[in-house]
Amino acid sequence: MKRSEINQIIVEVKDFVKAHNFTLPPFAFWTLEDWRARGEECREIVDAGLGWDVIDFGLGKFDEIGLVLFTIRNGVWDDKRYPKPYCEKALIARENQLTPDHHHRLKTEDIINRSGATLCLKLQQATPDGRLLDDPVSVSIDGEVCEFSANETVSLQPGQSICLVPYLHHRFWAEGGPVLMGEVSAVNDDVGDNVFIPDMTRFPETIEDEPPIHLLCNDYKRFGILQ
Ligand SMILES: [Fe+2]
């Protein structure tokens, strides 16, 4: 994606999040200059991959297939400096914008419709060798066991949440308008724990056509932050 497109999306998302009475932490608003004025005390933000994450999965059609995430807190597997066994994110999907088919090998995640329109998901059971089954799936929606056919549409209204366990393959999108989601999960490892079918680029390259308003979580190294 072009940096100008990412900047524009972040500006819009900040307004959207504010309008839905959710407040991101202070580092969501740091500029490159703010980052450069900081030092070791902020290493957790860099090492745990906190912050902005704007993705089009390398497909170049963000409006249709894409997502904005903001990782608020996270741990790092096998790193005692960051012992949090949990992760929290805010996710923002535009109307009809799809987060494509994937599952996680280790991470259990609750996806929460915090505010906005309807959050829709399709679920399928995956196997460790990468097959997708047509069997029904059983999930917890706010503590209630619910059974769905493979690829049946699951609709969540604001306030509702679903628990996605490892190997429960999922895609999701916003219907009827944009949705502000939350994600509460085990430690998030976007480098090693995501299985996209078909394979997708989790961190596509950015074309730098203007300066960043805010850095993305995969920008810290590129901009020399705490290296
Ligand atoms: Fe997921």
C-alpha cells in the first residue's frame, strides 16, 4: 500500500474510534518525532509489536479485503521481559470489508463486536495438515455453546463475542456499516501463528510516497526506532 493511503485510513479510523467512545492509548498518537525523542523505556511497544497495523494482505484492494488493527497490549512467547500471556487489540472493518480465511495454530481469541453494525463470520474446522473439513463446528458465543454448519454465516450484534480456538478456520466482515471490534486473546505472534488459506502476505510492503503520520507496528525497524 502507499503510505498516503495508510495515512488517510488512520485519520479516518481515529475519528471512527472516537465517535464510538473508545480511546486508544497515548502511543497511538505519537509522530515519528515523538518516537525519536523516546528511548529504551518504550522497548516493550516495539518488541511486542504494539500499535497500528493497516493491511490489505498484499492484494491492493483494501476496501474489499483489508483490516485496521491496533494492538494495545501483548506478550512475547519465550521472552521473560514481556511475560503477559494475553493480547488485546482493537479491529476496525469497513462495511463489507473482508478479513480473509485463516486460523491460528496456538492462539485462542475472542472476537468482540464492540460497536457499530453487524459482524459476520464463516467458520470451518481445519486440520494440522492444512485441510478444511465440512463438519459442523461448535463455538462459544458469550458463554453459550452454539453449533453451526461449515461456512454458515454467524452474525454478531454489538456486545456479542465469539471464542475462536486454534484450528478453527475463520473469515469475517462487517455488514450494514463499519464495525469496531475488540480482540482478546493469548499472546499474538503474527510472524509464526497465522495460517492463511490460500496463503496471504501479512505485512505487505509500503510505498513511501509521503511521510507517515503514525508508524505501523512493522515500521519501527525500518525507521530505526530502538534498533
Ligand atoms: Fe484470527
